[in-house]
Amino acid sequence: MFNVVNDHVFPFLRTLGGDGSTYAHHMKDARFTIPTPALLAKVVDLISQAPMEDRDTKGDLYEYMLGKIASAGANGQFRTPCHIIQLMVELVRPVPTDVMCDPASGTCGFPVAVGEYLRRRHPEIFRDAKLKAHFHRDLFHAFDFDNTMLRIGSMNLLLHGVEQPDIRYRDSLAQDHADEAGKYSLILANSPFAGSLDYETCAKDLLAVVKTKKTELLFLALFLRMLQTGGRAAIIVPDGVLFGSSTAHRTLRKILVEDQKLDAVISLPGGVFKPYAGVSTAILLFTKTESGGTDHVWFYDVEADGWSLDDKRTPLLPEERLGALPATPLTPAEHAKNNLPDLLARWDSLHPLNLNSPLKRESLEAARPRTAQSFCVPKADLVAQNYDLSLNRYKEVVHAEFAHRPPGEILAALGGLEKEITREMRELETMLAKPPPRTSFPL
């Protein structure tokens, strides 16, 4: 079996899709690392009963294996949970004509999720020759500077049925972006953050947007440069981007609010990325307009995502009740453990798919008080707060009133209790002082 794998399987993988394909390029140095024939035979036996001709089965199996990767990479890399990826894709609603990009793609979780969304919501793609060709060759673009991640991402897309995606080695913050500017209609990303670059190694076109060494800010500038006018983005950022006081922080937030259309800030709980990191993060949704358009920003406070927020990240609900799309609506008790379906329902009510719907549900969401789990903040309030985008800056905390009894009344009640205890103790002492009654037994 080893000879078959080495002589046939790996040479086949190295040329998969043709010599010019991204698969062939990233698989050319792949190595077969299963150490013994017995272990290989065990692996084959375990998967031999699975219907591997089914694209979903192959993709699910590969996703499961990726989920077992338990160590974070260098430069702040860590894998985005699948249910958070699914949520972000549902929020931006990809369409068949989109051209999407993830400039820090890792295992290509976002492109895979976009592909699955389009298969589910737009099956007409595969009945139209032009749309089908666009899906397989022009829709998906992904960059990374880790060759191992590029290989994993390429195989991930292959097993999910994408024939010729554009997956390339690229140091997104170091290379000039003249050929990428305004190219994409959709960007989804969880870029590395908490890093720092020297000015000499950073792309000059990004420094022209904002002069900073912080990777999380440089990536945000990159997304703005890569999006075409009218393009949408859903990105994960550390909380510091929302409230940082440096000139670079404030400049980028001002650009989002004043020059583009900032749609939403979704606060995620601190344990979402455990065990890799415990940092607090948020999802930013915005549209590139270059002419403003921010009237108000929608905030949602995610308190629970369906999983424990410790290092184990164990599910709190059955599998079919997790994620943003459960089969049936969650009960209030289930909502307390998984806020994502409610988040998506409120977003859909604020941005209904049917823009001609006679239902005026948007006014309900926009009118929610700031004590609610979601609420809207007018642009004027953001400006007044120096473009601070942290949810806690605007959320109002309700303090319940509690009427305390006057101290004198409490002392009087305690005195009454003490007298009652003393009286009952004396009665007990009297009972104990009496001799027990004599009992006679018949002979």
C-alpha cells in the first residue's frame, strides 16, 4: 500500500487540476508522513465506509480534521471557529457575481463557507454556464504567507468542489497593491493582529492611508484599498481597534464613519477564540462608498455563542441547535446559550432581503433602547464620542431600584425575634426539668 501511495497518489495530487493550477503548485512539495503500513491500513479502514463520492462528506471530513488542529501559528494566526465564519457569511449575503477575497486566508474557511452558501441559496449557478465558470475560476481569491496554510487551504477548496480558485503566496502587508486595488466586491477576513511591522517592510500604499506599525490597523487599511466601490466587508478585529486613542486608530474609525458606510459593530465574548487566545474581539461590517452614507450604526452584544467560553469550548446545546441557522427557532433558555440565531434575525429585520416588503420591521429594530442586546447609534453620537466604536460606550446599564427597610425597623424586628427565641428556650427548659412519666407494663 505504501508503494501505491508514493508511486501513484502523491504524483497525482501534485498535478491535480493541471500544471498551472494552484493545487499543483501548492502540492508539489507535499510529503507522505504516515510512518507505518499498519497505521495507513487503519486510516483506510476507518474511512472506507464513508460515501466519499459525496462532496459534502469529503468536505466535512476535512473540516473535522482541521478542527483538531490545536496549536496556533506564528504571527498571531489562529483558526476562526466555523460557526463564526458561517455567521459572517450570512450577514454579508454573497451573490453569484461576487468576487471575494480573504487576504489572510489560513485554511480558507471563509472561501469555503461562501461557496457552501452559494450552493445552498443560489443553486442556479450550476445551471448557467457563465455563472458556473465564474464560480470555479474567478470568484474565490485567497492570500497567505504560510506555505503550509496555502496547501491546506487549496485542498479544503478542492474537497468542497471548487475547481480553479486563486490561492497565492502573498505577504499582504509588505507588497504593493496596485494590481489589487478596487478589485473585490466582497472581503471576509480574520487577519493576524497584535503584531507590529517596521515602516521599511510595510507597503507604502497602506502607509499613505494610515501611518502605523500595528498589523490590525494596516489590514483594515488594506481592506479599504482592495474593495471596489459598493463592495462589502465583514472582518474580525481586536477590541482595541474600536476604542484605541492613537492618531492611527482615530483616523481609520473616522474614515469608516465619514468616508464609507459603517453598518454594524458586533461584540463577541472574550472566549470565542480559546484555546488559541482569550482576546476580546468584534465583527465590523461596512460598505465602501467613498462618499459616506453612515446614518446610524447597529450594535449587537453577543453574550453566548453556543459553546463554553473556557479553554475546552464544549458545546452547550445539541449540534442541531448550534450555529446561526438552527432547524427551528430557539427557546428563551436556548437563546441564553446561543445568541447567533437572534443576532441574524434582528439583522435581517433591519436589512430585509425583500426591500419592497410592506412590513416596517426596520423601525422596530432602530427604536430599541440602548439597554437592549442590540440597538442603533446615530452618526452624531459617534462623532461626539470621537468615533469610539466600543459597545460599552453607548450601552446603558439598568440599575434596579431596591427599597431597604429603615435601620430602626430592622433592629426592632431583630429584638422581637430575640424575645421569641428567649421565650421558647425557657419553655424548653421547663419541659426538660419535669420528670418523665412512669410507664407500667402488664404482668
